[in-house]
Amino acid sequence: MIEELTKACVHCGFCLPTCPTYVLWNEEMDSPRGRIQLMEKTATGTLRLSPTVVEHFDRCLGCMACVSSCPSGVQYDRLIEEQRHVVEREHERTRAERLQRQLLFATLPYPRRLRWALRLAPLGRALPAPAWARPMLELAPRWRSTERPAPVTPACVESTQAPPRVGLLTGCVQSVCFGDVNAATARVLAAAGYEVVAPAQGCCGALSAHAGRAEESARFTERLAKSFAGLESIVVNASGCGSHLKDHGLPALDLTEALHRAELRRAELRGAELRDLVPLELKVAYQDSCHLRHAQRLPAAWRSVLERIPGLTVVEPAEQDLCCGSAGIYNVVQPEAARELGDRKARHVLATGADVYASANPGCLVQVSQALHRAGRPLPALHPVELLDASLRGASATELVASARR
């Protein structure tokens, strides 16, 4: 499959200025074009899958900025996912790399284990730890949330017709660190006229897929599909997870797509109206997450939603196309590059003079929050749905900022 997919690349170079690692290092083999050449040569056997070659694949964030900038339609998303599967199957990693990845994937997809790991992280930061463990300890968010949506949240909009039923993906990391985002999502969907079902569920498989663990990912995705059997749509508020589910044939909708559908439905059912939005006097720096902007092709999807909130000023940091460095497990396995990209993004966020930072992906919220802390100017970090939920509930800007994670 790799040989066939690489033929679409005409080596035009349109992807180069959009690639974060090429922007950082100006190195051809750390660009999509260079990596495609390496894929082609290793697939045909003219180049060995050496540690140096693997390093160039590992340095790729999988942000998919090259996909949205490619005029030839190269399916780089499929290429890098398949290539990483080949690397994990055929390349012998160092002991430190194996230990790091084993610990990550024995923890992150399992909420109960993750909760315990986060409780122990402060102790780990205070004790001597091997170099491969330090990035995990440093990145472990200081916040957690026990809030969760009800198994069924009824629609809050009066209508003569039965409300549409949708499933809500609560996620693995999302449910532990951003349970309040899931609860806000259920409230907003209910206010938009949906009956929201949040069944018992596990990891969707996105993290595993992006790391080349194809069989593990397939097991997670298959199990998740069974959890949502009988529901026409699965609403997703974490863009990386939504992209993965769409790629693997599940009926996933980004939250913004679900809200747009609800608006069209309200226009048809003239009696059903969304409750009035209460003003929020805030300036928000909104960062598009890569898998929303590039992989799902929904650039600035939240901007039009947020701009409907009275009093809210939405600004976009510079270099929206450039990844913040989170990228699944990238900020753990490639900490130096991730830190450089995170600090770069934080500088752009601060340059806007915003009161609040917002992004629709949990990894981005953790990554940029850490960078803002390093810059000495931590901002409240919110998912855009929390702003919409606060406006619907009538919460004040002061209340929202005071209770926000930083």
C-alpha cells in the first residue's frame, strides 16, 4: 500500500512551509516530501529501516497540515499511519523507548489507571527519575475532573417531534482530565435539541493508531463501536478522536457539525428555539486544533459559534496552521521539538492580549497551558464548548475565569 500511495506525490514542495518540523530545522528529510521519499525507498528495499531513518518518521507530528496544503491529494495521513505500523513491527527500539511506550499505552487508554498515575505524578516529579520518564511527569496536568454527563440527558428544547438521539464520546484522557468539558457538551447538545446518550465506553483507539499500534487500535475502535450500537451519530468534542473515528468508518460528528445540524433542524421546526445567550465580556485566543483544521477539513469551525456569544471577542493567534507540539504522544517521545513548538504557540497566544486561551482538543489545552506556565503568564484554558455552555447557563465571565483550569 505504501508504494502505491507514494506515487501521488509530485515533489512540488507546497507542504514544506506548513510542516512544523521543516519550519524548525529546514531539513528535507524532516518534511513530508522527504519522508515520502524515505517511505518509498524502505518499501522497495533500496533503503534499510535504520535508526536514522526511523528518527525522521518519529519526528513527524502527524498534524496533517501537509494534507490540507497538498494540490495532488497525497494521502499522507494513511501513509504515516501505515509507516508507523511498519516501524513498530520491524524496527527494534531501544530499551528506554520500549519502556516509555509500554508505560504510556498501559496507562493513557485506561481512565482508572490514568487517575492513579496523575495522583502519583507530583511524587514522581520530586524524586529522581530516568530521562525517558521525565517528559511524562512534567506534562502530567495538575488538574482533574470527576464531573461526567448523565447516561441520558434529555433535550431541553420544546418540540412537537421526538428529539434526535446522539451518542457522546467521553474518551479516556478526556474523561479523567476534562470530564467537565464532557458535561458541558451534554448540556449544550441538550439545549440544541438533542437527547444525549453517554454509555459506558473506553478509548477510541486514536492514540494507538497514531503511534503505529494498529492491532491495539482496531480492538479499541471495535469495542467502542459496540458501545454506540443503535445510535445514528457519535458526537465528539476531541478533534483527534473525531478524526480517527471518521477515518475508520464510524458515524462521528464533530461537536460543531452537530450544532450546525441542530440549527438547520430548528429552522425547519419553527417553534423550537435555542435559549438566549448571555453576554461574556472576554477576549479569547482561539487556536484551531490540527485534526479539526487539517484532518477533518473544518478550519475555524468554532469561530462562527463563539462569535454569536454577546460581548465575546474572538482573536486567532499567528501561525494557526502550525501545530502546537502536542500531537498525541509526541510531546512525550519528542519532548525537545514539542517544547519548542509549544513555546512558539504560547508566544503567539500572549501576543493577542487575550484573557482566555481556547482549543477544541485536550492535548492542545495541556500542551499550551504548560508553555504559558513556562512563559510565566498562565491563562485560563478552556474548550470552546465551555464558553458556549457558560453563556447558555448565564454564568458571568468572572465566574468562568475563576473556575477555569490553568
